[in-house]
Amino acid sequence: MRGFPRFRSGVRDPANAAMAAVTVFALCSGVWLLRDGAGTQAPPQPSAAQARAGLDGRAGERPAVPPLPPSPPDRIRIPAIGVNAPLTGLGLTRTGSLDVPPAAEKNLAGWYEAGTTPGERGTAIVAGHVDNADGPAVFYDLGALARGSTIEVDRRDGGVAVFTVDAVEVHAAKDFPDERVYGAADRPELRVITCGGTYSRGSGYQGNVVVFAHLTGSR
């Protein structure tokens, strides 16, 4: 089983400080692929064209808007890939890893509730399964998302935070860019993460698909 990458101690958003040096696990073993045969049913992976140009490149991005006040999220929608899923709060397990949504609930994602809420200043983290034993799960098509796509997050205060995708990348676990994914941000940003990359029948997915997005509107 492979999981989401480690939050290293030098990479801290103030609201995510408790996650430093914590490994975030998800079901990345690809049980469904193993059962039905890998090769034709593997989830889509982002192309190089969808990756961010440079570490801090923002050319061509839609302008960011002012941060929203903190409010827990209730639902995430990504119209371009048909995602419309409730969000559950995720905490830390007894072993210090981030908990994950129940694998049996394939249309459920989670957010790190001790960190930044989506829409406020900083880096908010949303994670979900790519598949489970029965087939594709909530973020199965995340790797097919394109730059410029919209992500909407319903907030408990009744508002909707609207994010625009800046980049969609895939990284091997051993080369994961911790600082760029989990580091502090001076504007409201969102990361949506699932398993991806090279698939091995012996150990499952070898990396992660990461969506980078920033707040461009609200209603």
C-alpha cells in the first residue's frame, strides 16, 4: 500500500502546523485493478501540459479574490469530471497519520479539519480515494482535470468558495514536492490529492495526483 506523502517539518502552513512530519495515508493499493486486471482500467493521469510552469508561475491565472472568513466545508463539486461529493472532516489517527474517508463510501471526500478551511487565506487540503474494491471512487478522474477548470466548495456559512485550477500534476512518492503542495500561501489556495502515478500489482500506486487551485470567486 502506498499513501499520500509526508508533511516535512520545514514545510508548514500556520494552520497546518500539526501536520508537520505526519504521513497522510489513503487506500492506494488498487484492489479493484488487481481483481479486474490492471492495464485498461487505470485512472487517467495528467499530461505535462497541465503542470504548472515553474515553481511560482502564475502567468495567465485568473486573479485571486480576497480571503473568506473561516467556515468548514460541506461539499465539493468539480463539474468538468462529474464530482459532486460531501466532505467529511479528517483528523489524525493514533499513529499520527491523517485519517481517510471510509473506503466503502466511494462518493465521499475529506478535508483536514485542523488546518485551513477552503476559502480562507492559506493552503486547504482535500483528499479522497481513487478507487476501492468495487471500482472507481470519488477522485478517479482527477488526473483528467484541465487547467482553468472550476472547483466549488459549499461552506457551512451558506456560501460557496469558487476555485480555478492552476495545475494538475502527478508525482512519484520519492520525488514529491512537499513545500509546493503543503507550504504556506499568501492567498486562499486549495490542494486536491488522490493516489496515482505508476501502478504496481505488488504495491499499488506509486505516487499522487495533485490539483493546485486558488480562490477566484464566491457566492
